Amino acid sequence: MNLDELQSIQSRERQASSLQNLRPSFYQDVGEFIQELTRERDRAAERADDPFSSPEVRRLSDDIETAKSTVEAIYERRVGKVVKMASIAAAGMPTDEDGLTDEERDLFSTLVERIEQNRDHVLDGVLEGDGSGISCSREPATETSESEPTPEATDTSETADPAPEPSAAAELGLDPTAEGDDAPAAPPDTPAEADASDEVSAADMMGDGDDGPEAVAGDRTPATRTTADTAGPDDPAAGSDESDESPNVDRTTVRITRDVGEVFGVDERSYDLSSEDVVDLPAENVEPLLKQDAAEPLE
């Protein structure tokens, strides 16, 4: 195990969407490697007259920090892939578990078990709770429909007063005898008012509410601008909007010295910053990176 191997594994893990195969004892080997570097640094410090100014001590300290940050970046990328693979396995779909380390295999098994338990709890426990009289199954409804045709129900339907039919017609405003009745007259007016309000609402939603083809054609223009406004930084449709803002942002070219991850700039763009990347960033975003020794300016 050495730094070159660690950095090579990190590079391959970043480029691949799936887990690359690692030996089961990978994290244990990395831990032993870092401990060996620490012991070597301690011995070098004992030999040096001034440990704080010794080049060998500084070099070993840098190697230790680099190894720790590299293995941390490897873990963060791999654990996300393990979680995704566990959700697929919990759904009953096949997954390839080869290449997992011992620690990742334990995490994978735990995640699959917890996801399955949570699914059973939600779908069978919460949705099908004992205190609820409503079921997601259709069987109770079928049994009820089959048990409805009883003699009492049949007798009731045969002796029922046919008066509801005129009443239903009155509610629809179709009863010719309801000339003096105010109650049936209200429903016919209500849909007309509702339709009018719906038309006004639709017109308001589409634009200024003007009639005619010109209004319809004009109403489509704001929708096009909205699409351009919501487009991503790389979308050509957003070029006209960003051209007004980008020139006003002071930018600085820097080299990223360690993995930072995704950063949202003041120019409303996202930047995925990794070690050794050379990027042109807004000056306001560069200052925190320089303070944290995560970047160095390029003249």
C-alpha cells in the first residue's frame, strides 16, 4: 500500500458509476499504512535536532494527511454507491456484491434489512392499521357488493317512491313545473357563474385575459422566457440571461489542491471541485478556498 495506489483507486472510483472491485481488507491495509507512516515520522522527529523544521518530518506529515484525505474521498464516493445498490437489492432486483470490502459488505446487509423492515412497516403497518376501517384491498368492497342484494333491500327498492326522479331533474334545472320554485332555479345559474369564473381564471393564468388569437400567441412568450430562466448554466437557452450577469462578476483562475466537492457560485453556477482541477471561479468564492488552503491562485 502506498500513496500512488490510493490516488489511483480514487481516480478510478470518480470515473466509474459502479463500484470498482477492492480487496476485502482494503480499509484495514490503509489503516496499517497510515500507522506505519506515523511511526516513521516519530522516528524521524527523534533523530532531528529540530523536528518542526526537519524536511523529512514535514514530508511524512504531508504524506499522512494526503493518505487520510484520499481514503476519506474514496469512502464517501463508495458509500453512496453502496446505498444505491442496497435500495435496488431491497426491491428484489439482482445486484453484484463482488468487490465490496468487509466494512462495506456489513453496511450493505444492514441497509437491505432496514429498508425491507421499513417497507413492511409502512405498507403493512401504517397503511393497513388496525384502527382504520378503510382498507387498500378491494376484497371487502367485493364482499359488500355481493351481500347487498338481500330480500329487505329488494322490497325497499320495489316500494320506493319514484319522486326522486323529478327532484333530480329539478336539481339539474330540467323540471318544467318548477316555475315558481326558487330553490331549483339556483343550480342552473351556479354552473354558468362557475364557468365564467373558470374562464376568467384561465385567462388570468394564460396572460392579460385578452380575447383573440393575438392574446393566445402573446401569452406563450412569457412561458418561453421562464424556460430560459430555469435552464442550467450550460443550457444554450440561458445564454441571453447570463450574458447580462456574468460580465459583472470578478473571476479568478485557481488550481484546486484538494477535493472540495460541489460549490454553488455567486454567479448562480455549480462547480464540482476536485484536486488538481484548474477552474475560473468568482472572486467571492475563491477567497474562502484560499483561506482553507483548498486552492492556490494562478497568475
